[in-house]
Amino acid sequence: MKLYAISDLHLRHPENHQALAALAPRPDDWLIVGGDVGETLADMDLMLRTLTARFRQVVWVPGNHELWSMPSEQPPLRGEARYLRMVDLCHRYGALTPEDPYPRWPGDGPHRVLVPMFLGYDYTFRPDTVPVEKALEWAWEDDLMCTDEVLLNPEPYPTRQAWCHARVERTRARLERLPAGCSTVLINHYPLRYEHVRLPRIPRFSIWCGTRLTEDWHTRYRAEVVVTGHLHMPATLWRDGVRFEEVSLGYPQQWRHRGGLERCLREVLPGPEKSA
């Protein structure tokens, strides 16, 4: 029994849609879907219908694309209401979400708890010399603007930062209640540490990539593995003895050379041997 992960399926791209359809069943294994499935409820429904039929259990966390209020969907759902509609859709297919009790991993090994999280970002992944109120201006100097600024509505929260901080506090409280003897697999769309946002072509895009409030969560909450996406730069990194897996598929031009979705699935558990 294995735990796999993939994120950033971006199903509005026909090649990604075809790759999902061709994915082989793994009926004994679990799958983490780490956000950015697509922009519409139809994309979510397709993902859930396909993957819950091919894996024993699917665990989903939202990315930013799922939370966009698309003009093509009428009436458009915004903010938390949109997120909760996605959660309801997951529940119809038996998929787990950040709103569910954290499941214990049923595979071999020590007591592990899977922790799907929805945390958002607060523009703090930036140099200390850039004040938070200047973060957007700093990104604009490099001609960068995230579509979230137009389509990701934080209702009922006044700002995306406020929504992020509310989600962080809620998740922190749940993590504090975990049994002391268990290890965790922390699952979030965005990286938990600023140092892991490696975007050589667009470094200032980092402000839309997470929050510094989670910098120490991998040690504080006894993570064995941290699973994230968003960057479209798959990698295995180690920090403080903890394995960090970036598991993005990405856009077709980013994954074709890697051999398709089948080869892009990342094994989280048991996973590779610890780096020397």
C-alpha cells in the first residue's frame, strides 16, 4: 500500500485532461491531489469522478485556481462559499478535505496522521527590506501580477491576508491537539517555507506563494513528509531531517519531457530513503 501525490493538474488544458484519462488504476493506494485542479466545478467533478474510481482514497486540498470566481459560472460563487462548495463535491465522491478529521495512515510503519491543509498566502514571502504594504508594488516593478488579484475573492474576509491568517490559526489549533506520539504528513498547496520558493525567472512572484507563519511547522508538528505544489517545479528537498516534496504536474510544456502524468506521480509513503 502506497501514498502518492500530484498537484497542479490544470485540466483546462486538453493534454492534461487526456493524461488524467490515461492514468492507470491503483486500487490499493491513496492519492493526494494538492490543488490547482482547474478553474471550474466541472474540472473538480471530472477529477473526483476519475480518481476516486482508480484509488482507494483521494485526499484533496485547494489551490488558488479552484478559488477563482469565474465569470462563466453563473451565479458566480466567491471566497469561502466557493471553497465549501468544493468540499461538498469532494464529500459526494468520498474524498477527504481540510474540513475532515485528519486520517491515520493505514499503511505499514509508525503512527502517522495525514494533515490536509488550506492556508493561503499573506504576501510575507518577500525580502525583509520590502514592507508588506509595498509587496504588490515590488512585484509590479518586475511586471508581475497574479490573476488572484482579480479573480480570487476572499469573502467574507476583508482581504486574502485575513483569510490566510484565519485559516492558519484554525489549522494550528487542530495540529496542537494531535497525539504527541504521532508523526505527520503535512499537505498544503503552497510551500511552507520561503526558502523553498525557487522561481529563477520570476522571483518576485513569491509573494503569492505562502506565509512565513508556517516556517517551523515541519519540526513543530513532527512532519515526516511535507507535500506541496504551486511552483510547477517538482523536487525532493530535505530540511531538519524532514522530506519536502513539490509534486506539481503543471502545464503541458512543463511536463511533456518527464513522460506524462504516470511518471509524474510522486511516491510519498513509503518514499525514498533519507538523504545522507
